[in-house]
Amino acid sequence: MAEYVVKIIDAGFVTHDVKRFTIERPDGYTFIPGQGTDVSINLPNWRDKLRPFTFTNIPKADYLEFMIKIYMDHKDGVTQMLSRINAGGELILHDVFGAIQYKGPGVFIAGGAGVTPFISIFRELQRTKQLPGNKLICSNKGPTDVILNDEFQKMLKDNFINIYTRQNNIGFLGRRIDRDFLVEHVSNFGQYFYVCGPDKFVSDIKALLFDLGAEPESLVIEK
């Protein structure tokens, strides 16, 4: 398995628990929007602790970018350590992988940090003027958990829908994605559906979509 040691150019939090890393791009290192790689920290005792993260930059950029959810309650965990790593530190990248790739206009449904594979896809669609016909639905605990809220609002306008599982967020939808929600917000179940998030979230959404008539070949998920 190939390894690429890269320096961190910049790092900073984009939400209270999601940190963005801008890093060097190795020569010839390519990916398709939606793909990611295993990443480790280039420090003693951390080099062999690999974790999968998704690229969030567009493919033609001269740098690479990740937006990583930090789990401070995971004692001695990789993301907790990443919370302390900043510009000048080094990461180790490996081979590119990933099954979430754009196949055509459709509905993207994300649970929490599951939106990260969609960031590069939407940025590339915006660059190539292919955004029309696409919708993004994000489910988070609350407004402060939304990744790139302003950017998605500007890109997609009414086709960006936030819902929150915690109640009492004034002015926002406080509910979960259920059958009624999908019927209300999706007019065509014959289009592509891109789903990413925790395993149970993906399983539940997949079952709902099939129940509403979506075909297995129209569902794009990480495998």
C-alpha cells in the first residue's frame, strides 16, 4: 500500500467539532469527488493508526482538504489527537478508495458528518455548472452542527434542506427523516439517491426509499 507523507498547510474548526485540514497534494495524486483515503498522523505511535476520511476539495485544486469530525470523548483517539495537530504537522495518506460517486441529478441525504463525501461533489458540480436538478437534505442535532451551511445555502438555495433531531430550534424543522418527510420533500422516487451517514441512518433511509419505490440501482452509498 502506497504511503505519502504530506505537510498540513492550514487547519481550523468550521463547526464546534469539525476541523478542516488543508494539506499538500502529492504529485500525481488524483481522486474522484466523493472518494477518500486512509489517513494517519506522522508521529511515533500514530503512524499505524489509519482512519478513513473524504476529500472535500475539487479535483483540480493544487492542495487536498479534509473536514474531520473530532470526537473528544474518544480518549487517545485519532480524531482527538488531530484536534491538537495544526499547520506544519504531517499526515500520511494512502491509496484512494470510495463508492460514492456522482451518477446524475438526484437527492443527497446526509446524516451529520456524512455530508463530507458530498462536499467535493457539489463543489465540482458548481464549477462545471451542473447543480440544477440536485437537492441536499442534511440531518443534524442542531444548527451549530451543520457543516458549510452558508456555502450550501448559496449553492443550492431552496434545494438545501436542514432538519434537526433536537427539538425547540426556533425557526427550523425539528424532526427526523421519516416516510412522511420524504413524501413531502421528494417528488420523484425514480431518480438517483445518494446517502451517507452512520450505519443505522443509512440502513433506515435505504429501507424508506425502497418502500417508496426507489430502485436498488438508483441508490448510491458507501460499501
